[in-house]
Amino acid sequence: MKIKKVNLRKIKHLRKRERLSLNKMSELLGYESQNGYYYLESGRNKFSAETLAKVSDIFKVQIDELFFEEEIAEMAKGKTHSA
């Protein structure tokens, strides 16, 4: 099974490529301090769908480019675990 996750590394790369500081990104997204954005980019807080849409607009990329797929193991069907 595959799940989509926000690609924090790519978002940071795009920000640096555009030469935007943490402070400038925070300002563009409406945060009062750079910590608001830093916590998102570092993974401490999660991006909302609205914020990801704004980030994709800032970097002029499709929103799906801000994600990566990760394989997760599926639980074996019909098996029970004994204690």
C-alpha cells in the first residue's frame, strides 16, 4: 500500500532555490514570526491543505509535486496476534 506524504526536503530545496528566507516564507504565508513556517518545514507541525496550496503558488509548482509516495506494509489479512 502506498501513502502520500509531504516532501519537506523538496519544499526546503524550493525555498532555497528561490532565495527565500524562513522569515520571508513566514511573511508570505501570513505568520507573525519565522517560527510558524520553520515548524512546518522542519516537520514539527503539519502543513494544512490551504498552506500547501499557498506554497505551491509561491513556488509555481503543481501541488502534487510537494508530495512523495511511501510504501507501507499491509497487515496480513485473517491473522490474529496472540499475547
